[in-house]
Amino acid sequence: MNHEERLRGFFEASIRAKRDTLASALPVLAAAGEMLAGALADGHKVLSCGNGGSSGDAQHFSSELVNRFERERRALPAVALTTESSTLTAIANDYDYDRIFSRQVEALGAPGDVLLAVSTSGNSPNVVAAIEAAHERGMRVLALTGRDGGRIARTLAGEDIELRAASDVTARIQEVHLLFIHCLCDQIDERLFGHENQA
């Protein structure tokens, strides 16, 4: 196989993962956008967390809300729990790495807030712990997962929502997660600020 054929395979696999996900996730994605927009409209905030590439996704989502996505609008309250190195290392050192997100949820989360929990495997112990802490704080959870949803799928409850990428390959799952994030940002903007563009 030459280089171009290998690269074409990546594109085709990514397209296939997105198409397979679309077949199952569209109504859930719409509901997730409504949940986030509703929470923000009511004055609540979104906390986000994940590890590795999923940490980048958590930060990406937070930055799109605080700054802007594709339209001029007011800043929206979102905090990525993955960025404060002093906080992260203090919690990991004094307690346990599995508590690096849950401890922050205990400090910053409030009833009505939403936790965006990102894990390609669905099994990240510190993300599961964050979900449990969010439940204790009266928060709802939006989980982005892959594969079979893992422990996270079994930890969700009540009004929580899972958006699962239809793939078993980490890179493909991450690519679908990024698309999820952009769709969610668009839904938030449209729900909260769409009227501002109307004549």
C-alpha cells in the first residue's frame, strides 16, 4: 500500500465512523444541545473534563463557550477542569489521581450545572468519579464516549445523556467527539442567540 492509499483509508474510516454515528446519535445530539442551552439560559455553567486527547476536547468546548464559536455573542460560563496544573497536581499528590476532577466538581459544581465528561473508552476512573460527584451536587451529565460506553454508560442516571461514537478506534472516536462538540456549540448559539440575526 502506498502512502496516498493509506491516507485515503484514514479519511474513509473517519467518514464511515461519522456516518455510522449519525444513524444512531442524531436525536440524542439534539437533546444534548437542548440540555446545554437550557442550563446556560437559566444561568448555570458547564464544567468539562477528560484525559489526554479528551482533555483537549474538554478545553476546546470550554473555549468555544467562553470566547465564541461562529457568531458574535456574549461570553458563556464554562470551565475546563483540565487546565490548572497546581490544582491538578495538588489533588493527585494529596489524595489520588482518580480524584483530580471530582474534587473540582465538589468545589465548583452547583445544582443545575452540567458536567461534560469525555472518555473514548468510557472507563476513565477519574471521569467516572467526576460523574458521581456531579450527581451528588445535583448536576446533570453529558458524556461523550465510544466503544460500548464502558463504566460511564453504567454510571449515568436520571436526565443524563450519553453521546457515543460508533467506533472502537480511539482516533476515530476522537474525530467524532470533535464533531459532537461543534454541533453542540452551534445548537447553543442557535437556541440562545438565533433570534438576534432575525429581521
